[in-house]
Amino acid sequence: MASEPSTQSRVMFQTTNKTEEPAQHKLGKLTVKYNRKDLQRRLDIEEWIDGQLHLLYDCEEEEIPELEIDIDELLELSDEGQRTRLQELLQECGKPKEDFINGLLYRIKGLRKMSGPLKK
């Protein structure tokens, strides 16, 4: 049997790296499209918002009313529109909100709108 080549089974594996290349390519695009400094600045702002909401509502995170402050939405509005939108979102808060609103508007100045899959 070993001498007959036609009866022997052969198993051949072909390896291609095609599945890995797009992931590396996308990673390259991501770092070019979204500057690490911009991403860190946005993260810092979101953490600041979270901390300030705890102070404003004087409660634990799970007790804060369902509230979503969308930075990209704010960036699309005029200065007065941003202020009005924040006042609408915070209308249930009994504490003074002006310091929070002024602080947030100051922090988002110069921030670029984020598009694509990273936006929540």
C-alpha cells in the first residue's frame, strides 16, 4: 500500500492572513482619525460630568435619574442652544445648576464632534 501513490491520502492546509490584515488596517485608521489626545480629553470630560452629577443629585450612581448628556449633540448646537438643552436635561435637579452648566460649556469648547462606531 505504501508504494502506491494513488491510494495515500493527503491533507494540505493553506494559511492566509487575509482575516488579520483588515483588523490591522482598521486600527491604523482609528489612530489617525481619532487623536489620542482628543479621546483622552473626551474621557476626562465624561468623568467630570459623572462626578458633578453625583454632587448635583447628592446620591449614588444608581439613584441618579435617567439622564444622558450627549456631548456630540451639544456640539451641534449654538452656545445658547447648549445652555438651553442642559437646563432642560437638569430641570429635575433641585440644586443650583449654573456652575455645572458653565463648567461643562467651558470644557467642551474646541472639542470636535466624534462620528462613527466610537460614539455611544
